[in-house]
Amino acid sequence: MRAPSPLLDVRRIYAEPDAARSPRGQEIIARWPDATIVPVESHWQIPEVHGDERNVARWVRIKTEALVLGEKKSVATRLNGRSADFIAPSLANGCAMACAYCYVPRRKGYSNPVTVFTNIDRITAHLARHVSKQGPKTEPNQCDPDAWVYDIGENSDCSVDAMISENVRDVCDLFRMLPTAKASFATKYVNRDLLDWDPLGRTRIRFSLMPASVAKVTDIRTSPVAERIAAIDDFVEAGYEVHLNFSPIIVTPTWIEDWTELLVHLDDVLSPAAKRQLAAEVIFLTHNERLHEVNLGWHPKAEDLLWTPATQETKVSQNGAVNVRYRADRKRAHVDAFTQLVARHLPSCRIRYAF
């Protein structure tokens, strides 16, 4: 690993006792020898770190300086069927980045720095058994024509997690040996250490993209969109399958023009090798009233783009959360317009699903 990124300047490590004593926990603690170790009973209950909206003034500082070590208590894989066939047990949750629309803080609470799960051996053993139980994939679907796809980063960004511990590499190394399955994760951060991993095509990275003018407002502490685009060819050459994640699509007065410019640029700069394996998922913005209220305390400019009541309606998500999405009478037209843009300006890119 290279030296820790400025994204992380860990001063305090909150650790469950078993997590701190574990081999993975000891490795992580050794990376920040000057950090104060703060024992906690549960990684879910650390009031000064998460769960308190009064922390909003310290939002970014907490993400930079705090790290949490815990054990994954429930190691289970569940069906997905959209981006992946299955959602793997989380290797971590939380994030050092601070995207204004992120859904993860709605569940764990506000600042939500990275929590690393140190019982990685249990997680990898579970995944190996689960993949073996599936056998070969006999029918293609939108996730993949040949392999079972496991999303390993539902609640965190694996590119950032890989700077903290070897968890992500351990799982990607596992999938190198599984000819019937692939690991997959979306990312907004370019971690070039991953280029040395030799994944043998068994890890799919989905680079999240949006017009740079919007990302500058909403994608806080992430890699610039231009840097993400510049990395695509390098990751394909290094043996990754690279897809795109057009997400979230935020409807602004100039969204059609902005996305057209981005798609034309992608068509101009991507290599033939990248285009041959290219596919994308398309996800329009989902927001949340409680997160909107919290954002007003630290980044109100983003809410000018995210909170547009005249065009949005309340909808209950699959997980039971009450969120805000674009009104159904407009949403279908937006999806159709966007898929037509991709077909016209980036015809090599197959859309796996759009909603």
C-alpha cells in the first residue's frame, strides 16, 4: 500500500474489543500508530461519531479523523437482481467521502465515517460457500450473461476501503479463483493501487459519472469526474471489467445538454478495448427529507439541485424508507430521453437497467 491519503488523517480509532484484538484489527491500528484507541461496546452506538445531527458542523472532520473497527455480526448474502445477482456481506460501512445525496447516512446516522469489519475470514468463507452452492450460471440476465455477480460495496466505497485495510483485496483475490462468479462495486474514487492486483476479469468496477459541473457541488471529497474517466482505460488494461454508473442523474435546467457533452467526451476518449466491454446502469436521483434538512446545515448549495418539490413526489423504497423521487409522470420521459442520449452519443455502451 502507498502512504495514507489526505482523505484520511485518522486521529481516533473506535474499536470493539474483539475487533481490536483480531489480526485485521491489529494491521489497521498499526497503520495509524499515533491514533488514540477508544474502546466501544458496539460500532453502531458511538454518539460523538454518528447518530447525532448536531455533528453537522464537524461532518467532514469526523470523516477524516475517525475510524471504527467492528465485527460483522450477521454474515449473509441476499438477492438483488438489479446491479448484481447478490448483495454480499459488507466489508465496511460508511465512507470518508461526503456526497450530498448519499443514502447510507439515512440508516446509520449523519457523518458516518468508515467502519471496517475485521472478521474478514468469516466473510470470505461465507462467500466461497455461497458461490459454490449456486453452481454455474445457466441463463444470462441483466447482471451478467455468464457469471453470478456479487456486489461487495453496497454500504461503502471499496476504492477508499482498500486504503484502510486488505479486506477488499482479500475478497477480490477470492473471486480470482471462482470461475462462476464476479465481485462488483461502484466507486467515485480513483485508487491506483488496485491496478497492481491482477483481478483476471473477475472484478467489475463501476465508475460513477455525472456532469462535472454538478459533481463539483454534490460529490464532496471524491475524485474529480475527469480523473475517473481518465482511469477507465487503465483499469481495463489491468484486467478489470469496467462499467459505468450514471448515477444519480439530477434533473437541472441544462441536464440534457450537460449529459450530451459528457457522453460525447466518453465516446471520444475511451479505447476500443474499453468500449467492447462497456455497459452502464442508469439511476435517477432519490433524496430524503430528513437528509435534506441535515444538508441545509452544512451544504445548502447542494440542496438547490437536490430538493425540487415541484418536480418530486414521496415514494416508499424497497427497504421501506420514505424517500423523494421525481414525479412518475415525468420520470418515464426522463428515462426515455436519457437512454436515447446514450444510444446516440455513446452507442458502444449497453444499458443494463435504468430507473
